[in-house]
Amino acid sequence: MLPRFSGRAFLAPMAGVSDPALRLQCRRMGAALVVTEFTSIHSIVAKQEQLAGAGRTIREFLEYSDEERPLSVQLFGSDLEALAKAARIVEPYFDIIDYNMGCPAPHITSQMAGGALLQEADLTRQIFQTLTGAAGGRTPVTLKVRAGVTESDRFLFLEVARIAEDEGVEMITLHPRTVSQGYSGRADWDMIKMLKERSDVPVVGNGDVATPEDAKAMIDQTGCDYVMVGRGAMGNPFLFEQINDYLDTGSYSAYTLEDRLDAFFEYLRIAAKYRIRFANIKGQAMRFTKGLRNGAVMRSRITHSEGIDQLADVMSDGIRAACAAG
């Protein structure tokens, strides 16, 4: 059974972005569910063997805080034996196991994973059977899926969703772009509405939600149960609180440049507790500069920064300069 969610806005899994520090920050700001970066089932199995030999657990590989709960782990990969092993490894630690059938990246689709699976109905059924069997009814299994592979088969998600429901998947997130689209063009929210009208499980809409108004419009237009925010939350953890307030009251608070600086330093404080690569932390810093008047200069300085202290100085100086310029 799915956990009870405190709101209707979820943080999407994003490779190199939804690290444990950002997830916790967004959870504190009102995200009702956060999801790990998608993780290879083969990596989980190999790492578990290594850690178990030293008396340690997979939690050292898939880092998280219990404060993030409810917390979902997203898996990718289609080898059924490895999938069963990986699901059994992560099941005791997470509240939801999510399966990725949406990633459009060629290095993922070439492995018969992510969006490539949309054209493989028989294998898809076996994947869901394997996941729900390994979870044993203890941990709900959910699905994140794209519409189709190309424009000509953009309604593949309907068959995949039907199979998923038949095999016990308890919630489906649809990003209504095709694999070949990547992130170009507009997400077709009519597809989310179509899925909601045909589904007996909760439906999560994903794609082009960057403001509280977008979130409400998606819910109103599609009838979806929840919205999942990806790129809109990059450098903007405030968005979840704003969405929650807007859905409840029709209004929300604005945040200042000083607030953005404070939020970045909160991110740094949390990140210090985890093994997050400095390159990824610099990437997060760049996202916090989005829309700033001197953002290009700041991003250049961020690129050349060589440590946390130097990065912190760049961010502090840059945002304060932006504040002074009005």
C-alpha cells in the first residue's frame, strides 16, 4: 500500500541532481515524495556484495536520511535475475520501489532499459511480475514512463500502464513526451488526462511544471492525483511550498535573492554529511544562479572554483552583487 502523502507535489528523480541533500531540502520545503536518482540494478547487486563482505549495508551506496520519508528508490535495468536481487536488497530500506521506463538517454536505452522498454510488452510484464514478487507485498512498486518512443507510437504508454496495473503496480507517473523528443517541445498534458481516465491507480503528471500556476493547471486539466516536478525545482526548492500554498489558498509567498543564497548555503550544510561529488555540488550552485542578472559571470567563476570554501565565496559575492544592483 502506498504511504500517505502530505501534499500533491513530488520531486522527480534526476541524474546528477536529486542527491540526498537536495531531496532533504525539498522535503523540508513541502515535497510530499522524493525519489533517488535512478540507479542501475547491476550496480546495486555488485555494491551489495562488496559491502556485505565488510559487514556494511547498501545504505552506504544509496545514501539518504530518514527525514526524507516517504522515500522512493528508482531502479533501471531489464535483467530479470539482477532485478529481483536488487529489489530484495533495497526493499527493506525504502518506502516505494519505482521503476524507470522513461529515460531517453542513448546510453540507457542502448542497454534495453529506460524508454527502450516501451516497445517490449512481454519483457515489461515479466519486469513488473519480478518487481512485485520481490517486494512481496511489503513495499509498493510504482512506474515512471514516457508516452512512447517516437511520434508514430506515442500512445504506447496506455498498453504499458495496463500491464503495470495488471501486475500490481500501485501508481504511475507519466511524462508525456516521447523518447525521441527528449526534453524538447511541450509535454502533451492531454495524454495524462487520457491515462487518468483509464487507470484504477493514482496517476502522477510530469512535464513542464515550473510554477505553482502550472501545477494547478495540470491538475485541473488532467485530473491527475499528483504532480511531479523536475527541472522546475532545480535551484528552487521553494517551489514545493509555493505549490502547496497555491493549491490550498490560491496565493503563495515570493522569495528574494537573499532567500536563494540562504537556501544554497543550507544545501551546502546538508551536502557535507554525504559523499556528493564536488562536480555535482558545483552543478547545483549553477542552478541556484538561474535568472540572476550576473548569472553568466557567476557560472564561469563556479566552473573554476576548486573547493567548497571558494565556491561559497563565489555564491555569496555574486548573489549579494545581484541584490545591490536591484
